[in-house]
Amino acid sequence: MTDTHSPLTQRPTAHPATATAGKNLITVASGKGGVGKTIISTTLAHALAKLEKKVLLFDGDVGLANVDIQLGVMPEYDLASVISGEKKLKDVAFHYEPGGFDIIAGRSGSGSLGTLDSDHLQAVHEELVELGKDYDYIILDLGAGIDAAVRTLSSAKGPKLVVTNGEPTSLTDAYAFIKVTHQAHQNADTRILVNMVKSRNDGQKVYEKLLAACRNFLQLEPHLAGIIPQDDTVGKAIRSQSALLSRYPTSEAASEIEHLAQSLIRS
């Protein structure tokens, strides 16, 4: 029986050209925690929705899921209900009205995805790809590191935004993610997103440092997805449990993420 409360039953079908074999799944990942992945993911989903795209945000950060906390929402069901077999992914999606996009929330502290074997992880991945037929874009906010859950869920053909803030460990771990991804999928669309830097010039230097390592050791040249400046409004939005584009729509960080959304649509 169709769930009449599901956002999927109340909204138009996405254009089929945007839902080919997972190409509309956008991964936001990093090797290291604390680089701002979740605020980027929520703001990117919001920015795409403002551009009249049908968007789903999937909180796949194992054990540290916090999309619901950052946005101040309390979902009735979350990813734990899917892991337990109680629900399907489409059944736990809910609409976040202030941002105009849908969310599948994680379960903070549960580590549910990390406990799954490879077959069950692959099943979740395939269900996400299938769910992509109902959306223009699915944003995957994945956990830090390169464990099995991250590797499996980031294996779709869509863009992979690797977030780094320029700290040595952040650069090293971002490189590790790019290396592992390339080994598994040689044609992966990997792009570097530099976050929390003092200036565009500093961000360009961070990108060039990571690019040089990729060229020298992997024979890869991942594109620069964008440079997001250090911005005090980001922390204020998180503390107020509000979407950045709702509370500080003209902030520098919000503007750069809106530019990122536009570039993803054009690519």
C-alpha cells in the first residue's frame, strides 16, 4: 500500500535524464571529521531546492549523524528503521519545509551502517540509486574516513565532493579518500571542495597542494569544486539549529555554496 504521507506521493516525477544509474547522487565526503561536511550538505540541498530541483538529503554519517540536530528537526523514523528492516528508505523520507527538500535522517551514536556486512551495505546503496529516480538530486552526507560504508555508498557515478580545510591531516585524509575511490572506480568524478579558509588565495593554495599530490602519485587531476571562506555565520546558524540559507542568506559561505549548486547543475 502506498504511504499517502510520503513526500514521494505528493510531488512530480523527476526528469528521467537526471536519474541515470546513480549519476544524480552527489557524495559529500572527507577523510577527516570536523571539516564542515554536514553544513555544506544541508546548505547545498537547500540551494538546489531554491533552484527548483527536487532534492533528498541522506544523512549517512555513521555514528555521528547530525543533520536533524543542525536543522532542529525530530523525525518520526530514521535510518535505524531501515537498518532494522522495519522500513524502506522511501518510507523514512520526510519533507523539511523551511528548505524545500526531503531528508532521510541518520541516528546519532548508533553506528548502524558500520555494523552492516557488504551485502546489506550494497542493498542500501542500490535502494538509494533506485530512489534517485524520484529526485533530481540526492545529496549523500557521508562519514569521515574510508570504511566499508563510505566506500560502498560513495560508489555511485555522480560527483564526489571531497572536503578539506587545508590542515595537514585533512589534506592527507582527503588524498587517501581520492586514492581509494580511484582504485575502485578509475573514472570517478572526484572534485575538491576547500572549506573554512581565510581567503580565495589561501583556498587556491590548498587545492594546488592536494592537486600536486594527486598528479604525482595517482596521475589524476581532480577539478576544484569551490572555495568556501571561513564565516562566523556558519557557527551561528548551527547553534540556532537553523538552515544557513534561511538565517544568513547573504553570507559569504551561503553565496559560495549557491554558486556550487549552480555549477553542479551545469556540469
